[in-house]
Amino acid sequence: MGAFADQPSLFGPDPDEPLVKPTVRMPIEMRVLITVKAAPNPSQTYGETVCVAGIRLDTERPGWVRLYPINFRALEDDKQFRKYDVVRLRARPSATDPRPESFRPELGSAVSESHLSSWAKRRPLVLDLVNKSMCQVQQEARDGRPGQVASMAAIRPRTVLGLDLQPHPGWSPAEKKKIDAYVQQLALDEDGPRTPLQAPRFKGWYRYLCQSPDCRGHRQGLYDWEFVVLQRRLTGLDDAEAMVRLRRNFLEIMCAPDRDTVFYVGNQQKRMTSFIIGGVFYPPA
Ligand SMILES: [Zn+2]
């Protein structure tokens, strides 16, 4: 920077910077291409909540948005928040989450406008946001201030090394507490799910090298709705057989050499430098 530090930027906004989050908490009308539907989490109020994320199409340039919480009733209707739907909705900048991409949706306002059914239609929108390596994104999260650095990104791995699978240890004590509180109010609440959310059978982590030449490797948890849904369909199989099936889909197909694999990553609100994978984009290379 040096001599240029006092001059206004000649180059306009950096296309990789997160979109500026409004400070006024008025609802905003947005158009979002849904790219991520994360695995459900136990919630004291709703039984389960899900984080949905996508690409804003109504802004000057496309940028990431995180929509949370989305409760059980909205999920039950599979017509809402389908991956690669273009959805119009109202959302407010999250009051409790400083990350620039985080908004609280007004669920009743969401209307699906269209569905991008082919890789060809999705590809330009997603690949436009593949700009940084995982090492870079992590470095920026370490150096930056919450609320100003990107907490979401699309990462093209250089080499996928594997998908680690382990039996799920069950919900944490904090998660259990939420489930217990929800179960206690079940009798009073007719709208939520009738059974408490079961922990998935397995946890999964991708291991990969990113595009940074000096990358020493990443191991990031996989929290994709589809990963949990597929596990539920494998109840007739023993652990070893089920793991073969999970690896077939999430490793051998999605990360095949003839796919241009991209991971949708996001960090955790309480651990800015800790990123997880919300889903995989895998068009033909
Ligand atoms: Zn790396």
C-alpha cells in the first residue's frame, strides 16, 4: 500500500469481499439461489432447525447469504428451500450473529421462483464465486475482525485425499438439553415434529489439499442434509456396508476425476477459523 494508503481505492470493491451487511435491521427483499441445505440441528423451540445458504442474485454482484433459523414446518414442505431453487424472500440482518452473510428469514415470505435443473445453468453462478483457496480463507478469518471477513466460500480442492467416517457419538450434553426441553413442551405444541431429532449414524470429514501451493491439508466435517438423508436410507446395512455406500456417493461419484468438485464451506459463529462443509458441487469437468 505505502504511498497509496491515503488515496481512495482506484479499483472499486474487491469482488471477493463479503457483501456489506445493512446495519438497520429492516427486512430486505432478496433473491437467492439455494446451494446449501445443512444437516438439521436440535432446537429447543422448533425440535430441529436447519441452516440454508445460497447466492444472492439481487445484489450489484453475487455474494453469499446464510439463512437461519429455518424451522421444521418449513422443512416438512419439501417444495421450500430445495437446492438450486431461486427463492424470493424477506430476511433481516441477524441480530445475534455478526457474520456479514447471516440473515434471519421471514419464513412465510419465501416463494420459489424457478429451479435450475442442469449443471450448465448452475455452473456460471457458482464458479463465479470460486476465487480463493481454503488456506487463504482461513488466514483471512484469523487476521480479520468478525463481521468483516468472509465466513462462507466455495473451494475447489486440488486433491481430495479421503472421506473419514466414524460412528456418531450421539448428541452433546448441550444438544441433549435442547431436545429434552423440546420434548417437555411437545404436548403443548401441535406444530413441531412429533419425535425428537435422532443423531445421524455417522459423522464424516473430508480430507483434501487446497489450491495453495504450500497447503498442508484440511480435514473438515461434512454437514450436508443429503449426507444424513442417505444414512437414513441405509438402515438395513451393517456399518461396513453403509460406509461403502456413503463413500461411493460422497467420494467416488462427487469427487471423481471427471468432476469439477467444489466444496461449499462456512465457519462456525463461535470459532471463526473453524470451517465445515455444507455441501458439494460436482458438475462434469
Ligand atoms: Zn490449504
